[in-house]
Amino acid sequence: MPDVNLAAIPSPTTAAWNLGPIPIRAYALCIVLGIVAACYIAERRLRARGAPPYLVLDIAIWAVPAGILGARIYSLITSPGQYFGAGHSPWEWAQIWHGGLGIWGAVAGGGLGAWIACRQVGVPLSMFADTLAPGLAVAQAIGRWGNWFNNELFGRPTSLPWGLKVYEMVDGKAVILDGQPIARPGLYHPTFLYESLWCLGVAVLVWYLDRRYQFGRGRAFAVYVMAYTVGRFWIEALRIDEANHFLGLRLNDWTSILVFLGALVYFLRVKGPRLVLVPDGENTFRAVPADEAAEAHEAAEAQETAETAVASENDAELSTSEGSEVDDVEADQPESPEVPASTGPPGEPAEKQQ
């Protein structure tokens, strides 16, 4: 008698809905929600370090598009068989709403975009990376649910109680036969769920360690990278979707190993205090160590007070000067000669009026 698992995790049979002529795809919604969550968390953490309101939006407008582009390029390079060759349309490589965004490409592309933006607003990239780290992990946790809607990136077959039921999908809909969606035989490891939960744990870990040890110069981001790669390594080993292999391991496993080692070296070698932003003129800021922030704020306030006083003195001098010029003009005007009053009838000269 075949095993029956009543505790299987169901998968959606629809990953897209139509709003008139516009398709609304669950994968895209999950990505957008993840981006919003990451921006919100980074904004809160940036403000706590002296940043003006909504500074994160000035950085996100560069980092988000560059991150999506980098994520797609990475997926195209590491899994070309999913987009090119027989059975694929000529433009399938551009259809990101079907999935196919690699996290390492997103980090690289987003990092480049963030670097450009940080140079423009005067914020050190390492400081922004530290404030972003927990939010980025939360964004990944949310984004992985897009894979659940797409019925993709699941693991190998399993008989565990939390096995995932997977449907055959075409363009966001389950394939229907005799009025019923076609499901793959058996159950599979819900790797999307494993990674989502792991990323939430990474977010909490980074937040806690950063709060306790006051990391600076990108070390909180390095903790995020190390923690994420550990989880990605064992989760990647469970997946059975098409991927390139090297020496018996999936390419993403090798990437996780190399990135983990790079983050570990960075964390051990790079030291430095946490930075905060202090005013440095009108609408400009500079980063200083946290223990110098109070002194820097006092200096900035003193400078602002002095500049205000100088401006007030200049305004007072200008007002006095303008008043003096008016008095001088009035003083220089000649007096009008006196005209004797007329006592006679109108029209008669004064000298004839006796």
C-alpha cells in the first residue's frame, strides 16, 4: 500500500492574476515586498545613525535596478540551459517574472549601484551595507515565497511530514487535465521554506550581534554574508533544478564557499568603529566615529550659530545703510522759497493788495 502523507505542504495552482489587460504576478509581488521591507529596515537603522529622513530612497533608486540586472545576469551565466536552446523562446532570457534572479548577482549589482549613490550623497558604502544587512536577509526571506508560487526550485523527493506538493506550471497556471491540476509524483523538500526561515534567522543574528558589538566598516554585512552562505550551501545541495556542476558540486555551492571565505577574511582583517552622520553644512553630512558624534554635533551647532549671527549682522548693517541713504537724499533736497500769503481778492497781485 503506498504511503499517504496527510501533512504535505500544498503549492498554489496560480501564480498570476489579470487586472484587466495587466498581469499581476506573485513572484514580482514578493520581490517588491522584499525590497520595501529592506528599505524600511535600512531607513530606520540609518536614521538611528544620524541620517536625514528618506536617505535610503536616494540610494535605492540606484541600487534596486542595478541589483535586479545583476541578479538576472548571474542566473543567465550560471544556468543558461533554463533560458537558451531548444524549447525556449528567443526572449525567455528577459522574462524575469518567471523567476531566475541569483542572489550573488543581486548583491554585486546592487553593491555597484549603492556605491554610485553613496558617493553622491556622501555616505560611506560600508556604513550603508551595515545598516542594510538585516533588511536584506528579510527581503530574501520574503522573496523566496515567489518560488513557492511558481512551483520552482524545490528539493529532492522526501517522505518527511512537511514534504511539498508541486504542480506542473505553464505561464503562471497549473496544467489542467480532466479538470484537475497535474501534480508531480511524490513530495519534495520545500527548499524555499528552508531558505526563508534561515534568512529570518540570519536577520535576527546580524541585528543582535551588531547591537551588542557595535560593528563598523562593513563587518555587520560580512556577518550576514557568512551566515547566509552557510545556509545556502546545505539548501543548495538539496535542490534538483538544472544547474552547472564543478567537481561534483553545484556552481552555487562553490560560490557559497568562496564568498564565505572572502567575508571571513574581511571580518577578521578589517577593524574600525561604527560611524554616524553629522551635519557638515547645508544638506550635507560627514561620517564620524560614534564616540565623536556628540563633539561633532556641538561643533556643527556652534558653526551654524556663528553663521546665523554673521548673517544677522550683515542684515542689520544693510538695513542701517539703506536708512542712511534715504536720510541723505532728503537732506540734499533744496528748500522751497516761501510765498507770501495773499490777502486780496483772487487774481490780484500781492504787491497791489494794500
